[in-house]
Amino acid sequence: MNKLFFLVISTAVLLLSSCQSSTVKISGRFVGNETKNIYLEQVSTLKQSIIDTATLDNNGSYRFELSGVGKTPSLYNLVCEGERIPLLLAGGDKVNVSSMGSVLRNYTVAGSEESELLRTFYQNFAAGARKLDDIVAKVRTNITKEERDELIKDYSDEYYRIRQDQLRFIIEHKANLAAIYALYQRLPGDTHLFSDDSDVVYFRTVAEAVKERYPESQYLLSLQSEIARMEARISLTDKITEAGYPDLEMNDIYGKKIRLSSLTGKVVLLDFWMAETGTNNVLNAELKDIYEKYSKADTPFEVYQVSLDTSKAAWITAVQEQQLPWISVSDLRGRASTAVGFYNVQRLPSNYLIDKEGSIVAKDIYGDRLKQKLEELTR
């Protein structure tokens, strides 16, 4: 009888533990701001959607409880005052997420290893992105050339600092799902920070480590698909370089069709940008100085700048306000433009440098590297 009793109790305990292991509890306090409601958002590889809402009590406290959560962490966001706090949650987690004052800058996480790790990355990344936005805002004001040049340098330094920090985080935590999240984070104007052909090595490194630790993760398949696309892009880029560049014919701001091939005999920078993001202004300012110097060289330099905007008004306004002196064209199809497919544009800004014989000699070349190459090609 005792044995049967203990068997029943043991079975009940196991069933209860199993039930509890699929439950996630999230609680905390948000104080020092005007927040009244907080939302829980579920993020899949295809979409994100609000799945629950909580109203903060007089002390700023809130609580969520999820059931049926798997043992492998999945991505959720706490949405507060329009800002998202990313969390990687697994069944059985009891997580405390709290903040005082500015939500994103000051939030803390406890009770979830992946979420705590994600916070250390995301807060630093978000702070860097805000700094870049501040620099861009200053460039738009009436400042001297010296001040503008200094801001351009500050922007470049901060951009590459963020990239180095991201890379360090990814390598140090390659077996964590937080590393996948870091791989896909983007700065203003970028499709993804890590999307150069050579960056496929980081994707492979993370995929191999995550497969060993989280073989059932829904994000692993997406990561492997991205690796396949990047490898295919490398192969196609090689073919473009060997065969010469694909020709384009697009309208300028006056509706005149201009072919890229009509510039044969000149050194041409095929440049892709988007006026709507506002983040290319700094690079355009730098490029104007380069253009002024080399457009009248023995072998003239020309820029064929393709806008990936969908708003004609935004594109034309940006071209006119910035007084861009080169060829500006667009088909107003955004990222659905045929030019994106022809040149495998995966991030903005992006460019190709074409010599006077029509060979692509460089990709994603800016600043001093571009000047050095033009010194060689425009003689």
C-alpha cells in the first residue's frame, strides 16, 4: 500500500514538474516614466504579434504568465512606451524585467541566462545607434566644412566601434541564441551589419555552435538558409566580376532615361542608397568632395547613384536639398528594384567601382580607400 502511495505521489510530482517546465512567468516594475500598459510580443521567423497586455499597478508592477513554452528559448519582446526589450525565454523560466526612468537604457533582467546575456549586447548596441543618429542630425545643420569633416570622422569611428563590439560578442557567445540575435541587428541604413560576403564565416561559426547546444531551435534553420544565400551570392558576385557589370537603364529626377553603359570610358561609382532613411547624408557629403576633385580628371570620374526609395517626393527632395551633382536615378520600386537583384544589394549603403574598360575593380569602397583608387584609375 505504501509503495503504491509513493508511486502515485511520485507520478503526480513528475506530471506537475512537466507542466511547470512549459510555463514562463514574467514580472517586474517600471517606474519613473509615464508607462501605464506593457505588452508582450511573440516573435517568430515570419512575424511578430502582441499576445498579452498588462496594466501597471500603483507601484509600477506587472505580471505575465505563459503556458506551453518549449524547452529551447524563443524570442519575445516586452513593449513599453514604443520601445522593445528582447527576451529569449524557455519553459520553466521565472524572469524579472524592471526599469527606472528610460526603459531601454536602464532595464535589468534576471532569471533567464539567454535574456540576461542579450541585455548586455542590446543596450550597448542601442546606445551606439542613438549616437549615430545624433551625429547625422548635427550634419544636417548649418556647420562649417571643418565641423562637418569632424562629424564624418566621428560617424565612421563609431560605426566601426559598434561593429567590433558586435563581432566580439558574437565570437565570445557563439553557442548562445543571443549571438544569432546579434548577427541580425542593423544600424541606420544597413540591411544587416554583418552582410558582407566575407562575413559568412561568422554565420557558420555561430550555426555550428548553436546546432550542438540547441539542435531543435527554430532559428537554426533560418541561420542555415542565410548561410546558403550568402554562399550563393559570393558565387554570383564572382561571375559578375568575370563577365563585366550588368547594365542598368533608369530615370533621373526629370524623367530622363540614363543607361549605366553610356558612361563607358569614365571611372564610374555605381552607388546604392535610400533618401528615406536619412543616414546616407554623411557619405553623400564626403562623396561630393571626392567628386569635385576627380570629375574633371584626365579620365573623368562619374557617379551613377541608384535610389532604392519608393517615394518620388522624398528622393527628389533629398537630391535637390543636398545638391547632388552626379547622376541620380531610380525606378521607385525600393528593394524590389531589378538593380538590387542584378547587383545582389544586401545592405545600404553599397557600391561598385567600375574602371574605364568596364571592369568592376572594387566593392563597398569609401573615404580614403576610394580616393587612393581614383588616384590610380583617373590618370
